[in-house]
Amino acid sequence: MSFQQPLLLLLLLPVAALAAGYVFLQQRRRHYAVRFTNIELLSSVVPKRPGWRRHVPAAVVAMSLVALTLGLAQPVHETPVANESKIVMLDIDVSRSMEATDVSPTRLKAAAEAAQEFVRGLPPGHQVGLVSFSNTADIVVSPTDDHEQVVKAIGELQPEASTATGDAVLASLQAIEAARAAAGVESTPSAQGKSATIVMLSDGAQKVGAPLSEAAAAAVAAGVPVSTITFGTPTGVVTVPGGAVVPVPPDPEAMAELAETTGGRSFDAASADQLRDVYSEIQSDVGYTIQTSDLWPWFVAVGLLLLMAASLAAMVWSGRFL
């Protein structure tokens, strides 16, 4: 729960002051009663008070003022609500550089585990597809409601060679267009019904295939944003055939440009934990929206009910309104 007008919570200070003043006055009243030492005469001339019950109306009034003050501060409650059905294409780099061990156990295995958690966390109504890319891009799983099929396919990914990032985007767009056509949805930026997004993970610069600029233009034309994750650390290395050790630092600039051009978001992750956090954030973006519900009517209602209860108690026990 949060408050849209938190400064109004300062009105709780006067409420606290009233409560403190009431307690102080009760203490003074006891002090004066003690000074009157003839207790038998005092009890004969002063009618019996309702004891602890006389404090109940004041306590309930204080609670009602607290509830009304909280209501004035406009409390709201935020809850995640599943988005309408969406196509999510997951593009995972399986180039040789993903064998680097700067992220334990390897970049690819850490990426696969995080991607599996991501897919499992998507709403059931979302269709998920998988594209792997190295020297070429392959549609491993076309968009499907069977998320476990995608999870299984991710676990079977193996490193290959090179990095065809642009081809991966084009392959994903092809899969999305086919899924939209099967659902009877026009594949244009203004298409109504099923929306789509691409989530791409890669650790390096494009080496082969269609230029990224061409792929970005195609994604814009199809109305499909591409969110990118640049994975790895600058110290990553791999051993190529022949025994040579080759540095494989990530290339976040190209990935960030792809995301910005297509209207997606770009992220960097240098560890498995960071990658899981990134996937969790993307999952919230593509899978859920935050729905805000106003709570102030409930606080106002409780405040008014407490005030009426205090008045009723005062009338029953002392014959006064309060």
C-alpha cells in the first residue's frame, strides 16, 4: 500500500496531540481526586462513573480520526494483472563466445537457466517461441501456449559458431507473422488483438547475416519492439580450436541501439543473478501490468463507522452524544 498524498499524513500529528492531551487531563483529574482525602464523603456526593467505559468513546474517536486522516492521504493498492494474450519470442545467442566461463558455469548455461525461469513466469495465455542464433538463426520453437515445450528446448541449446543477430530478429518476425496469420490478426503496427515482443540475449557484436539496421527497420515496420540483454563481462575468454585463447567482451552499444530503434528496452547483465533480475523485470513488462486500486473509500467508511460507534457508546453509557 502507498499514498498519493503522503504529506497529508502529517495530520496524524494533531490527532496524536489530542490523544496525549486527553491522557494528560485524565491524570490531572486523578491528582485532584486524591487531594480530596475524605473518600467516604466524596463517594456519597459524587455519582458513580462508568469506570473504564468512559474512555471507550474517546479511544474510538481517536481511531476514527486516524482512519479518516489515512483516507485523506489517498491510499492505493497495486496488484499485477496479466496482460492480454501476447506473443513473446525469445532469441538466445548460442555462438562460441557463450562458452566463456566468466559467468559460472558458462554464459550459455546461466542464460538458459534464467530464460527457463522467465518462460515459466509468463501468464498461461501468452504464446512463447524460441530462436537460437549463431552463424545462422533457427526457429527452434514456433509461438506456442505450451511453455514447458519452450523450457525443454532452451535446456537443449548447444554452442555453435559466429553471431547472426540480425537474422535472429528477422526469424522472430517471421514466426510472429505466421502466428498472427494463424490467429487471423493483421501483421501491422496498428494491428488489433495479439501484440508481440522480442527478447534477445547476446554477448557479442554481430559477425554474419543481415545488418542490424535492416532487422531493426523490419521490426519497426511490424510494430514489434526488441528488448535486448547484453550478457557477460569484459574479462570473458574462450579457447578456440588450435588452443588459442580469444577474448570475448560483450558489445552493449549495438544491442542498446537495436532496442532504442525498435522501442524496446536494453539491459546489461554481468552475472547470473543480474540476468535473473533483468528477466524478472522484462517478465513484468511483457506479462503483467500494474493495476492501481483506490483504498481511501474504505478508510473513510471505517472512520465514519467508528465515529458512529463512539457516539452510540457515549449515549448508552453517559447519556451524551460524545
